[in-house]
Amino acid sequence: MSDEKNKSDQQKSGVSRRSFLKASGISLGVPLVVGHRVINVNGQEVKLYGPTKTSITLTINGAKQTVEVEPRVTLLEALRHELDITGAKRVCDRATCGACTMIVGGKAVYSCTVLAIEAQGKPITTVESLMQGEKLHPLQQAFVDNDGQQCGYCTPGFVMACKAFLDKNPSPTPEEVQKGLGGNLCRCGTYMGVRAAVLQAATMHKGGKNHG
Amino acid sequence: MRQTPTVQSPLTLNEIYAALAECAGDLKIIAGGTDLMVLANAHQLEASNFLDIWRVDELRGISDEGDALRIGALTTYTQLIRAPLIQQFIPALVAASRTIGAVQIQNRGTLGGNIVNASPAGDSLPVLAAYDAALEIGSQRGTRRVAFNEFYTGYRRTVLAADELVIAARVPKVKAGERDFFCKVGTRRAQAISKIVMSAKAQMNAASIASIQIGIGSVAPTVMRATQTEALLVGATLTPDLIEQARQMIANEVTPITDLRSTEHYRRSVTGNVLTKFLRQIIEGAEAR
């Protein structure tokens, strides 16, 4: 075991990746926090994250935040558990229901199936970004006006899916709205209200109001 | 104690090859994560260490190679849906991509991921089967090309060696006058895994079928081509009688199982009905002209 430990200490001087991994597995008990390491694999340099906690920087709602997570941690868990940004909800945890939807790099994604380390370097937008002071975003107001929520648990994800949809398609037809929101489920059955809200928000946008 | 996973993040194809050569079998390649992360969250993933290839831009993009399109393995369904080249030359792949998951999945899921995940229900796979696609497979030992229809060797088994990666699919363009088709039958429009999924292509010569290729998913251990039914149809005059024969033949040719999504009986029947839909469309299209 002490041999392995030594190898771990010498990893920069060309220890093979396999023995390095064994060594780091054994040293798991040490609460190390590091950024990624660059390891040499067959003459190629590759970034290696983990298995211990890694310091990563995420750009969330315009602000850079540094967080220490194991590389297996999802974007959703990093925000909810480490940064206390709890708008996005963990519901199915299997890329089906949409309650965890965030906009990453301009695209709606299920944050339960994106690794936090993978989301570095891209703007991450959550429902928390929408309100300006006490003023609801027009899309949020449209949800209120059209009863687009009942229990409200799916709503933050739904709102972000709608936001991404309207950003891409500011003047949708009702059919396009229906197709564009297929990735979000509401067990209360508020779909009619959500569709109406999207159409209202689109109309307000056309009327020249700020659509964020 | 269960070891927590490491994640390697290569930036180039050569780095991927090196990592796979060094650690073949111990690494799980992850791209968009739409299949693997679901398993990981459910603690059903055995491999502990990930090779995250999402940042390797060499694996993205669609290029025109004359009679075929080359589609990089990391091309997402959203990119396929929006690409004018795919819309023009492989319309069935656009139709298939639109039925995969929903927007959030289409933004992350990749064609290469659908291929190597090797699910019999992968919705892009019948298109690649019907179009006689070829796969480019790379490793530190070099690259090779494998016919898509020879890629799968059994349920979730492929010809890929442990150090190899699917880097692109080469899909022949639809030819002038050729009809292409895609139909997925699932529980609902979005987010459903197929009960049966079919893609087909046919070239008519007046009233007879000059060529036809039929790819079907979710009805066998792997995506399959309905070669017996194709043989019945090629060279024959397309009549309602022939369509009925083909419907019965294909229902017997497929080998579905009963599982949580559907029954064997339903899958056989609906496979026949979906083929009927395509063949009737051809007749109606000819009459409309």
C-alpha cells in the first residue's frame, strides 16, 4: 500500500494511468479538493477529474460560482445541494419529466443528466434569473394569468423550457407550442394553461415589451 | 467501498484513442449522457470511470461527400433536424430525430450515442438500416469502415472492440424519385420509447417496385432489415393484393417479444400495418401524379 501511495505522489513524473488510478482509489479517505489534473496517456495529455472532489467554476445566471464536487455529480445536484439554487426540481431523475430543465449554452437541457463539470464554460440559466426585483418576467406573469400551474412543482422547469422555446421561436403557432413543450410533464394537467401562457408571452413580446 | 468515478475530458480524437488504448474496457464513453446518466442515477451503471467525449469537436458536423453524407458521431438530434443537407438528402432521419425524446433530449442526445447504445428501440437505427449506412470506426490502430447492417451481433452487442470508437456514419443520399418513410409507434408523441419503429425507402419503375429497403426497430434483439419481405416486393407490381401479402409476411418475419411496452401480438400486427401505410402512400402518390 505504501508503494501505491508513493506512486500517487510521483504521478507527475510519468507513472502509468492505471497504477495512478489504483493509487488514488486507495487514498480516497483523504479529503482532497483539487481542480482537474493533466495526465499523460500514451503520450497524449488528457484532463482527469476525480475521483475526489474537484473545484469547478460554473456561470449561473450571469455570475461565476466556484463549487467543489465529485465529477459524478450532476448539474442539478451541484446547484441544489452545493449552491442552494433550488428552482430546478429533482423529480424523475431520469430525463423524462422536465422539472429540472435549465438553459445551458442557449439550449434547454435536463440538468439531471448533465454532469456539472461538463457545464463549465457555458452560460447556465435557471428560473431564478427571470424576476427583476419584485417584477415578474412576462413569461412568469403569463403563467399566473393563465393558471399555468397548480401544485407548482413542474413549473420552474416548464417555465425554462418555455423560455428556451420562445427564444428560438418568438412567434409560434399553437401546434408548435404543443410540440415544443413535449419534454415537460405536469401531473396536475395544467397543459392548457401553459400553452395559453406561452402564446400570451409571445404576443406580449411582439407588442414590444421586454422579453428578457 | 464503491469507488467514486473519475472523468477524463479529452479534447481531441487522438486523446480519446490514447485513453481507450490504455484503459480499454475500464472506461465508459459518455457523450450527451441521455442514456448513460439515467442508468448512473439509478445506480445501474457498472463501469466506474467515464471518458467524456462531449468536447471533441472533430466528431461533430455534417459533410457532403457526393453520393453520401458523412455525419459526425457527436452530431445531436437538434443539429440533424435543422441541417439543410439532412432535410434534403435523408428526410427520414429528420423525421426520426423529431420523435426522439423531446427538445431537451434532442439537444444532448447524439447519433453516435444512439448507434453504440445498441438498443433495439433506437429510433434513428431503422433509418440507418434502410439507407444502408456505413460506420467509420476508429482507434489508435487505424480506422475501418463497417456496414451498419453488420454492426450489431446480438442484443446490445456490436463488432466494436474495447479500444474502438464510432466516429461517423456515412449515409447514402436518397436518390431522385425515391420515396422514403419513417413511422414510430409509441405510447405518446414525446418521450416515448418505441413499441415499433420503421423506416423504409423504395424506388418505383412505373407500377412495379424497382428497389425497397425496410428497417425496423423494437421487433427483434437488434434493429433489423425485413429481407424476406423486401424480396417479395422487389420487381413486383404494387397492387392491394401484394400489399396484403407483404403485410402478412412482415408480421411473421419479425421476432418481437412481449415486454413492458407492448406485446408480441401487437408488435407483429402493427409492423404489418405500418408497412401497409408506406406502400399505400406510394400508390396514392403515384395516383396523385
